[in-house]
Amino acid sequence: MKKTAESTRRLVTLALMTAIVILLANTPLGMIQLPVIKATTVHIPVILGAIILGPACGGILGAVFGICSLISNTTAPTLLSFAFSPFLAADLPGVFKAVWISVGCRIMIGVVSGWVWRLLKKAGGGSSAIWKLGLTGFIGSMTNTVFVMGSIYVLLARQYAEAREVAQEAVFGLIMGTVTAAGIPEALAAAVLVGVIGKALLSYIHRTGWFTLNER
């Protein structure tokens, strides 16, 4: 009976985190439209979900984020939306590449964050030390940036160069510019927010015994 109640609480928590991801993904707070690409804060609840529910649930939340990103880039496209929406792809291989970039890369946020948190928990300084939460937030956010922009460079360098009207040799520099200008500030913001919010969430779960943290 106790195990059933805990499983129910986990499902309720996952549903709430999913709702937050969907809400953020469909408001200006979650998908910030820039001239070339969409900056995001939707990865933050994905990282938090991975911390409190584990890598598998983090992956599910990442998939929800990815699907929302796919829909957003389809309905409100930017210059690079062809890399995130299979409906804007030029050919069949482009369809699979877009699904990987929009959904697959976002699944990795939750999976990587969940495992990073589990590894950091084994280090000294307390199981919920704020530096561990902040570092998990930073790595989780950079996972999003590195996987997405890295995949665009590896899979769609030619199309990216055509969209930006530059030589293909210039793509690496542009990718690194995006990582520096958008990815690192996103990661620093994630480190702060995950540290503060994660500390409060973990304290509440420990205090109330809502469920056993990272049991699976």
C-alpha cells in the first residue's frame, strides 16, 4: 500500500512538472524569440524534474520540452526552424535530423542531469548542497546547448550556412558565437535557479516524506 501511494505521488509530481514545461513552452517566459533562434528557460523544470524524480522521468520531461519546441518552430518559425521542425525539412533525412535536434537532444537534458545529480550526491558536502544543484543546473543547460548546436553543426552545416548566407567554413565560428552569447548565459541562469528552487523542493520532500528521492 505504501509503495502504491509513493508511486502515485511520483506520477502526480511528474504530471505537475510536465504541466510546468508545457506552460513555459507556450509563453514568452519559456520560448524567447530571437532573430535567429529561440532562447529558452524550459530546460529548467526538466533539470529539476531529473533531480527529484531521476533520469528516466527527466528524459520524459525533456521529450515533452522537445515536442513543444517542435510545435513552436513549426507554428512560429525563425530563420533556423528547419533544424527543429520536421515539417520544414527539405528532405526525408532532414525530417529525422530535425526530430533528433528538437526532441532527442532535449531528452538528453533530463538523462544527463539525472545522472550528474546522482554522481554529485555521492560527493561530500551534504546530499542537497546548493553547489551540487547549481552545477547540475549548469551542466544540464549546457547539455541542451552543446547537443542542439553541435547536432546542427554536424548534421546541417550546409543548410545552416545557406540560411545565414555565409560560407560553410564560417559555420563553426557562428555556432561557437551562439554558444557563447546565448548558451553560457542560459547555463549561468539555470545554475542559480536550479540551485535556489531545487534546494527548496528537496527540503520540502525531505520534510514531508512525499516520496523517496532518486530511488530509481
